Amino acid sequence: STGRPKGVVITHRGLANHLAWAVTELAGRGTGGAPLFSSVSFDLVVPNLWAPLLTGQPLHLLPEAVDLTELGARLRARAPYAFIKLTPGHLEILSHQIAPGHESDLAGVIVVAGEALPPALAGRWAGARLINEYGPTETSVGACIHPVTTAPDRPSVPIGRPLPGMTMRVLDERCGLVPIGSPGELYVGGTGVAQGYVGRPELTAERFLPDPYGAPGAR
């Protein structure tokens, strides 16, 4: 997920695990389905595409070349949705197209992913049910979420706690658990972890490690 782009092998089990959460916590927030206005090659759209279909809700397809100056109007035309998932860049655009106080009219929940969520932008949308999601390329879509309930008073928006079936641990250089509040490296594990990098066994062996704190065979 950093440096030169690398393909990863995502499992059906990992995808099903993420969608099980999306069906309950995203599509379950309403009956209006979700809009799809990003490329289907972008894993961010996976719940937008599948969660509505799995729950018998509508999937609203916006034109591929939709004019972003019309994004707010296009979305309002079929709102409210059960959920919307989009990038911070798209949310910033909507900030100038949705009247203050009407953010929650768009959807039961708004999920932001794909890039770091600026605190000021999160504060602008704190009136809606806003979720900040984090998930590196090496996992099935998302690994953890943080519900944004108030305007953040810190330099960055937290990425929150792991989704069902996932684990997150902050470890030192020897893979030892670090005390709360101490710096370390974030290790993501669980059902949603990919099998490895496509055609790069050496890099897979280097990055996809056994989980010393999990069940036998866990990564």
C-alpha cells in the first residue's frame, strides 16, 4: 500500500467478513441503498456495490463521467440513502454543495475512507452519522473504524477499533506489545488479511507474518 503499486490476493472469506459487517451496520441504517460514483476497480466501492444488493435495496449508479460540481445535486435527488461511502476529497466537494445543517439528510451513515480525514472536514460533518474507516491494501477493504461524534480537537482523526474478525496491535521492533500511549508499529491481522502479494513471494514472506498473539496459523 506504499511505494510501487502491488497487487494482493484477497480471499472470498475476507470479502464475506467485511460485507457481513457492511450489511448490518451500513445497509441496516435505512432502506435507500447506496450510490455508486467511483470506479469499481477501487476497493472503496465494494460495500457500496454489494451491501445494497445483498439486502434487496437499490443501487444508484451515477454516470461514470459525472460532473463533480453537480455531485451534491445528483445525490440529493435520490436521498436519503442507507449509507454513502466516499473519499475525503468527495466529502470536501459536498461541503460546498450541501447546506449547513442538512448533512444528515443525505444518508443514515456516511463512511469516509481512502485517504486521511482532515479534522476540520470531520467537524463540518459531525452532525451526520460519520465514520472514519482505515484499511490498507493488504486487507479486504477496511480494517477498523472510528465514529466521529463531535468535532475533533486533535491534529488527526483517530482510525478507531478493529472491525469484526480483525485484530490490531501496536508492537515494537521485536513484535512485543508496547504500553498504551507509547509509539510503535501497527500490525493488522484477522480474517480480512490478504493471502499475499501477487507474484512476489519474497515480499509476502517479509510483510505477512504469523500472529504471535493469535490462534495457530493466524496472521
